[in-house]
Amino acid sequence: MSLRQAYTAAIAGAALWGIIGLFVQPLYSYGFTAWEIVAIRAIASAFLLVTSLAFFNRKMLRIRLRDLPLFIGTGIISIVFFNWCFFTVIEQSSLSLAVVLLYTGPLFVTILSRIFFKELLTFNKVIALVTTIIGCSFVVGLLPSFNTVLTPSILLIGIGSGFFYALYSIFAKVSSQRYSSMTITTYSFICAAAFMIPTSGLWNKAHLFTQIEVSSYAIGLAFFPTVLAYLLYTRGLAEIESSRASILSTIEPVVAIAIGLFVFSDQLTVIQWFGVMLVLLSIYLVSRPEHHPTRKKSTPKQQAV
């Protein structure tokens, strides 16, 4: 895969995350809670992935047991807990604040990537990070007027969503050196499903899945903004820096806003459009190649001068 294809895959995966509202909103209308929808997402995704590999490529189901902590990291520590933090902030405060705090994730990825992978903290990355956070704030309407209630617990949980969200890029970056994106995604959701099955109480609403609409939304949620999205993002992550991939993922709120605009007839203000432009600018900045000037070695004659 070329570098351009890697960037395209990461952006496409994040864009698919942005269409999650098309499946979540209808499931809410059937009486499912946020935690139950997380369970539906994890369990259905694990089922689709395992079934697919069992029929078409069983070799990808082989892993070393000593690598299992990496998949627990992506599946439980990241996917499950960032969803819990994210939905908790939505419930206790607002979607706007939840989205902005979630997108502190690229900042954590950049810091952790610097520590663990020695990735350079370049000028473009710093500017892109700042532009991303400001852009997301405008997109969700948090700026220019901060009109939300922010308590210490909400702030901590919200930043937690960004931190756990960031951990996916870190764990997946390590496992991508040993496994394909398909294997990583599959075992991430196997671990997430194993955790969600006993904790969600989803069996109390099992009768709802006899309705074709509910089953269709559940399968759609599992396939498009989950399985396909994570496969593409993880595939791109294998070829590019974690910090760059995480900033590219901020296309997600832009796509979510577009879905609201064209599907749910939401209206965007000039300020929100400005935020969209800032997010797109951050993606452009982080995807630009940076040329680091190399110092020319001076000759002994030049040193003597």
C-alpha cells in the first residue's frame, strides 16, 4: 500500500465512523440504551468478523496468546471504555461538549506516540492539533459562546473518552507489526463482545431482534461504521504515524454534521461551516510531507576558516 492509499484508508475509515448516527438514532427509538447499543455494536461486529474469517481465511484467526493483551487493549480498554465515557458526557451534559472532549484524542496520541514510537513533534502536527480542537469546537457549536455546564467529573470523564479513544491507535500500531488489520479488528471486537455480553443485560430485549428493522439497523451498525471503518483505519495506521492518523480521524465530526444536514435536515450556521473548514485544514496540514533540512557537513578546510 502506498502512502497516499494509507492516508485515504485512514480518512475513509474515520468518515464511516461519522455515519453512525444513521443506525444509532433508530435503535434509540426502539428503546435501547447507550450501553446496550455499544453491546450490539461489539457483539454483532465480532460475529460478522469471525464468521467471515472462518469461511474465507482461517489463518487470520491465529494469534499468539502472549499478544492477547494488545487486543484487550484495543477492544476493552479503548473501544468499550471510550464509548462509555463518550455516552456518559452526552447524558450528563451535551453532545457538543462530548465531541470536543473526545477529540482531545489526537493530542494524547501525539504525546504517547512521541514517548513510545519516538515520532517527531513537527510544526505541522502542532498547528494541526490546535486547529483540530478549535475547529471541532466551532463545528459542534461549543464556540464562540461556552454555554454548557462543566463539572470536574464531566471534564474528567470527557478527557477520559479522548484518552481511551487514543489508546486504540497506540495498541493497534504495535499489533499491526505482527498482524493484518483484519485480525486486529476481529480480535478487538471479540474482546469487546466478551466484556459486553455479561455486563449489558441485552438479553432482556432479545425479542426486539425478531423485528426486521431492528436486525437490519444492528447489522448495518456492525458493518459500515464499525467493521469496515475499523478495517480501513487500522490498515492505514499500519503505514503512517499514529499521531497523523489520529488527526486525520477528525473528519468524523464533519461527516456526522453532513449526515445531519442532508439526512436529518439540520441547519449549519456560518460559524459551524468555519469549523468544518478548520478541521479540513488540519487534515491537509498533517498529510503534507515535511522536509527537514539536513546540515551539510563542513570540510576540514571550512572548519579551519
